[in-house]
Amino acid sequence: MTAGQRDVKPRASLQRSNVLGRLKRDRWIYVLLLPGLLYFLVFKYVPMWGVLLAFKNYQPFTGFWKSEWVGLEHFRLFFGNPDFFMLLRNTLILSFYNLIFFFPAPIVLALLLNEIRLAVFKRTVQTLIYVPHFISMVIVASMTYVFLTTEGGVVNEYIYQYTGTKINFLASPDWFRPLILIQTIWKECGWGTIIFLAALAGVDVEQYEAATVDGASRWRKMWHITLPSIRSTIVILLILRMGHVLDNGFEQIYLMLNPLNREVAEVFDTYVYMMGITQGAFSYSTAVGLFKAVIGVTMVLGTNYLAKKFGQSGLY
């Protein structure tokens, strides 16, 4: 045995003893960590075996393991389905609307709240804009129906008084996407400000004081101090948002979907429900879900790569 090999063994033994020592010293911290680890293990990692359904012709009576292996057959059927491009178009358009209009909304609202100097008024406004987040989407859809229905809806009654006609918002394909966007902004915009307000609280006050001495206006302070200070937070949330580019939220779309607006309303989420639950095509719907997951992971990795190329920290 050489001298180098004799040195390796003591070093490895020392490293193991250090690891065991840290585990013993911080054992209660790891005990507190255990419920979270078990949650992700049981509800996130173990169910990943279910993706094998996408490559099988699953039959409930045959069982998971004994069902016939069909490889990529379900993916070929899905990509060859005439509805595929309709689903892709509808999903991407809604995601694009959310990215352009909804994603910046909490940032703008947080910046406006940050400029409020009266603490009581600021807390009151924050409380009011947080409340919609806790309202069920079923209630939101019901409120939308009450306001917009042609049969006594408040908005349509006002329109009828001034124009003599009514607009069928709920069944019109032209109004479906704006309604979904308005619902999303109203319900989640206020809640989304929490992260940005927390980031704004960490901005160094001395920078604002120095800018004041230099004669900078409040707009200049916001543009040159506030926004650069929360840029990393914005980039990270954007990367995470890109992972959900094919997720539009099943519940909201399903509640607003009807036969008259299906051409613009049907998305991957509702399609998976229709095929998997109502028609029992478990393997086929799993293939669709796996396709969404792969695209989501690809978008996260690609966006993170671009963010680092442009000098941002990214996720990792």
C-alpha cells in the first residue's frame, strides 16, 4: 500500500465522523425536516411511477403491472388527433395572455403599494386585495354568471338600458379569454404582491436617501433603485411561471366552458379530465399529462439558461 492510499482512508474516516457528528448535533432540525421530506416522498416521488401508464394499455381489471406495454402508441394517437393543434393553440394563447397581462400586474401593484406612506391605508388596501385569493373559483364563476348573464345580469341590464341590446358574454368565443384573464387578475393579483412586497422591504433605504440628495424624483427612484433591487425575484418567478406554460388551471376553465365557446376554451387540462375521467382512457390521458410535464421542465431549463446568459442568477 502506497503512502497516498494510506492517507485516503484516514481522510474518508474523518469525513464520515464529521457527517455523523453534524447529524447528531442537529438531529432535532432533521426531525423537523422529516414531515416535509415524507410529504414529497409520498405525494410527489412515489406517484411518479404512474407515468408508466402512458406507455401501457392500462386495464383496471388486468392491473398496473400486467397491462399490455404499447410504447409510444398513445403519444402517436395524441399528436395525430385533429384536436391537438386546437388544444395547443388555446393553451398557449391563454398562457401568453397571462404572461403579458397577469404576470406584471402584481409587480405594478406592489410598486404602487410601496409608494403609500400612510401605514393604516396601506394595510387596509393590502387586506382588501388579499381577500379574493381565498374565494373559491366556483364562487368566482358564479359571480361572473350573476353579473354577465343575459337573464337579468347586472352588466347586461345596464348595457340594455343604453343600447337596447344584450351581449352574451358567457357563450361568446370572443369574450371567453378576456373573462378568464379578468378573473385571474382579480383573484390572484393581490396575493401575488406578497413576494414582491417582501423583496421591496429589503431594499437599502440609504439608496433612496442618496437619490433624494441628488434630486431624483419618485419615478427615477422607482426606475433606478426599486426595480433593479427586485430584478432577481422577478426573474426567478418568471422562470417558475414558464414551467406552467401548458397549465391554465382546470377548475376555472371547466367552470367557464360550454359547447358554444369550446373552440377557444378547450385546453389540455380539461381534455385530460374528459379523456381520463369521463371516458376512462387512463393511459391516453397520462400520456397527455406527461407531454405537458416534459414541456414544462424544458421551458424551466431553457428560461433558466437564458436568464444566466443575460447575467441573472437563475434558479441554480
